[in-house]
Amino acid sequence: MAMSQNKPAKSGGLKRFFAFKRKYLAFPYFLFLALFVIVPIAIILVYAFTGTSADGSLYFSFDALVSFFTSPTKVNVLVVSLFLGILNTVICLLIGYPIAYLLADKKVNQNYVLVMLFVMPMWINFVLRTGATRDVLNWMGIVGGKYPYLATMIGLVYNYLPFTILPLYTTMIKLDKSQIEAARDLGANPVQTFFLSILPQSVPGIVSAAEMVFMPTMSSYVISDTLSEGKLTLFGNIIYLNFSQSMWNEGSFMAFIMLLLIAISMALTRKVGKGEGRERGSGLW
Amino acid sequence: MVSEMDVFQRNERILKRNRIIHKILGQAAIWLVLVLMYIPIGVLIVYSFSANDVIGGEVFNFSFIQYSRLFTDAEIMTALGNTLILALASSALSTILGTAGAIGAFYSKRRARSVIENVTQIPVVNAEIVIALSLTVMFVFVGTYIFAGANLFSFWTLLIGHMILSLPFVYLSVKPKLIQMDPALYEAALDLGCTPNQALWKTTMPEIAPGILSGFMLSITLSLDDFIVSAFTRGAGLLSGDKTIDTLSTLVQAKIKKGPIPPAMRALTTIIFIVVLLIVIGMTVYRNVMAKRVKKRAGREAK
């Protein structure tokens, strides 16, 4: 007799209740995420808005908030991080966009291996790559201790460029060629063709590339720490620092700011790009 | 007088020349950026064949000593072993849990599914440092208040950390395959007498296998590349024994904080590079073969 799970056999409620259903498979997954994603974030939020008394118990307070906004150093770090995040995103896009366009242009390149070569550094341990970048920069005389901003920027661009090229490339190969040609045939010059046809079509790629660069840059720890020889503190470093000095309330509050920024950028980008492959490393495999 | 034919031919020639110039300039730009991108790794690879302790220097001193140093360096070998065990274990577990989650969510009611999807997005968009810190704070919290001051940090906490990194990506790789799947297949298997369990293994699993594989590979990549989560959630265990677990990332970070990359690690970079290169070539070949097969099949069906 045919027996589909939509029409369970009428053999007692208990058995039916425990009968295998495909949706039950989601339960361990959800439980795991709830335990190790939601609960930890909830704890962080609790710490962000409490103070710790001498015996270790928590009480509600805005001390962490006040201490953050009254500390010029911390606010300064936030501003510098935002600035470097934007700068890195812009530089990566300025280099990555034309490269992705050329890679996807059949008249220039038909070799997929070349695309893979751009993505390949992602598979080499990034701490090792960062160290290599610093050593080579030192060799060339760009010492992090002397030029912390320059060295850090080079390191950031080096690290995030592959992450920009990949989503841009995936968008570029899907560009509507006939629309571009139509624009040309109807008399648009190359500049007009670019701004009126190519650029609007590639917005989703730009958005996902920016998403992959901006927030990770702000919260990066190893790159700025290594390349500036500890001279440049980004938001990631200062959160790390606060926690390693057991200042949990202050650190949690900054993690809360980070979460807030992520939520804002998500809300902004969700409006622009209808979220196409915006995951880290999507299309990588 | 110039005939129309000549004008046509000349125009053709100019167009062709423009096309060639376009191609050459394009290729030049691509290769320029590519070469710049590979300078740091390239320098390390070149100097992995030098006996010099630092890169540069007047004499190159060609030798394979860095390679023999690498394989006798207990610290690096332990870290390498830890990294591989951790990557395989966390990826395997994430793949099982994530695949089950994706299947389960796909057949859940819309409300439940959207809750699961939203929770899945959190670690994807969250900053790695916030993931790492929130987990650490929770482990300390649980250790202090529930396990009476016990130190929970061990291989298991590290494993959980890495699973959280990769789990959502397994889910997101499997999901599109489930959407593409023909829902009639499962029903047909049931009608032909399979139990729900058999139907799942015989119809659903083969259909979503490519998604599972890419989820697994992505998990491995994320685990191998991670520093922040490892640095925070690790404890003693694995090949490090009673000492704090070092992964490749944490070991390299500790070294480069003090000075240049240790010479033996240059040899390691070369080996990693070659392995990655082989995988990339293999994948490209596989991709081309698959594409050809699909084309052939499409051609046959068209006939």
C-alpha cells in the first residue's frame, strides 16, 4: 500500500507523532545554532548594558555606553575604522571592477584558469599571506612602524581584492550583452554605455563585493596588527584588547556597536541589491 | 579613386586591429594586477629555496634546507596536524548537521522555515570577532556559573567555534539544490514502496549531493583560514597534548608578531601553494568535462 508522509497510517497517535518526518531533521540544526549563536549574542547584549560589581554579580547600567562615548580614543578608533573600511572598499572596487569586467569579456579572456588564479590566494592561509606581505613591504622599505596607514592599506587591499573580484565576476558574466550592444547601436558613446547600461546591471555585484569588504575590514584584527606593527588600532583590535583585559562590559558594548553597524549595512544593502550571492565565498566552490 | 570594396576592407582591418589592441590591453591589465597580487607569496616561494634566514640579502644561497627544517620542526608539524584534524572534523560534522537542517527546513512550514533562515543568516553577516567573543563569553559564563568554575576551553569548544563558522554555509549550499529538485521523485519513491527513510537516501540525497560537496569544501576552506575564532575558543588538547592547541593560523600569528616569517614556513607556503594549485587545476578540468558532458547530453536530447 502506498503510504506517503502526508497521509500517515492511522495506527495510534503516539506512533504517528514519532513517525519520521523530514522536517524533524531541522531540529538539531536549529538547536545548535540557538545554543551557540543566539544565546552567546544574548549574553553579549546583557553584558553591554550592565556593570560588574566586585563580587562578580551584574547590575543594569549604561556605564559601558558612557565610557565608550566619553573616551576620545575609542570614538576615534571607530571613526578611523569606518574611514579605512570605506577607503578599502572603494580601492578594491576600483581595481576589482575593471578586472572582473575584463575577465568576463569574451573578447579579452576565455580562460577560466585566469579567474581561478585571482581567487586562489583565498585558499592560502591568510595569516601567512599577511606575514608575507609585511615581510616584502619591510624589504621594500615600507616599514609598518613608520608608515602604519600605508602598510595597513596595502595589506587590506591585498587581502580583500579576491573577495571583490569573485562576486563582480559572477555578475559580469551574466550581463545582458544585447542591451549593451543595443545601447551602442542606438548611438551611446562608451561612457554613456557604461553609466546607463553596464553599471546599473552590475549593481548587485558591487553591493555584494562591498559587503564582503567593508564590515570585515572594520573588524579585522590580524592585518592591521601585523602590518602597522601594532601602531594602528581598528575596531576589531580594540574589542579584542578590551576582552583580553577582562573589560567585558566595555568590550561587549563595542561588540554591540559592531552588531548595530552590521544591521544597518544589511538594511541598506537589502534595499539596493536584491541579495544575490551575497554570502562570503559564495560561488567559491 | 577608392572603390567601395577597398573602404569595406579597410574598415574590416581597422576593426580587427582594434579588437586585437583591445585584447592585448585587457590581458596586460589582468596580468599586471595578477603579478602584483602574487608578489608576497611569490617572494616567499622563491626564498623557500634559499638558506638565508631573512628574505633578501646579497647572496641567494640556494638550498633545500628550509624543507628539511620544515619536516623536522615539531611545532609546525603539530600545528599542521591540529589544523587538518580540526578542519576535517568540523567540516564533516557541519556538513551532516547543515544538510539535515537544510532538508528539514525545506519541508517545514513557512513560518518555521523563515525563523531557521534568519538564524542561519546571523553568523554569515556577523563579524568574526563578535562570533568569537560571544562564544568565548558564553563558555566562560557557563563554566563559571553552571560547571562551578570549570575551564571549558578545549578541543570541543574550538570544534564548536569552527562549526558555527561553516554550518550556515553548508545550509546555504544545499538549499538551492533542494529547490531545484523535482519534488515528484520523493513521492514516487514512496509510492513504489520505499519507507520515508529509504526515499530520502535514494532520491533526495543523490540530487543534493553536489550542494553537500560544495558545502563541505567551503567548510574546509573557512576552517583552514580562520584565526580569530581559533585564537579565542581554543584550549588544551589534540596533538598539542596538555598545551593550548595551536593551529597553523595561531602559530603563524604568534611568530610574525615577534619577527619575520620563520624560514621553514616559507617552505610550507610553497607546499600549500602547490597543493592549492593542483586542486584548482583539477577543479577546472572537472568543470570543463562536466560542461562538455552537459552540452553533449543537451545536443542528444535536441536530436
